[in-house]
Amino acid sequence: YRDLLNDNPGDRFSLLEIVRIQHKHLQSPALAVDTLDEALKNFDWMPDERASLMFRMADIYEEDMEDKEKMSGVLKRVETELTGTPHAGKATHRLRGLEA
């Protein structure tokens, strides 16, 4: 999958397979988050894809790393980077849920 992703940096399937392997099989959620963050920095994803990757990162922070602060930071990035999209609304909704 790494070779496929190197050949085509926008191959979201390969990226998500790498993240899944790192997260579940290697039991390294931190490595999975780093891979997602690197992909977000190094490729100009379409808004829906970008949101999907950021929400995946937020989920890992919340569920596996129990880091609400970092999860909130990712959701705030969604709000900022995808302002005016349904994704920003979803991020706002999740942030309000944290505050409650």
C-alpha cells in the first residue's frame, strides 16, 4: 500500500489501508494519526476526502487515545478549513457535544 500511495499520493484507499494496519494490526494509533496528518499536509484533497481523513483522525484521538483536547483541535481545523460545508457543521455539532 505504501508503494501505491507513493505512486499516487491521492489514493485515499491505500492511505486508509495503511492507517487501518497501523491502527489495528500494529496497535499504534499514534502512528496512524501521524500518517493521516502527513497526508493532509502533503496532498491537496478534495473537501469531502479531507473531511473524511480529519474525522478519522478525530475518532482515533477520541476512542483510542482518549485525548479530547487533540480531538477538539482536529474538529476546529475542520470548522476552519471547511467553513460553509456540511463537514464544518458536523464538526461544530461534535464540539458542542463535548462541551455538554
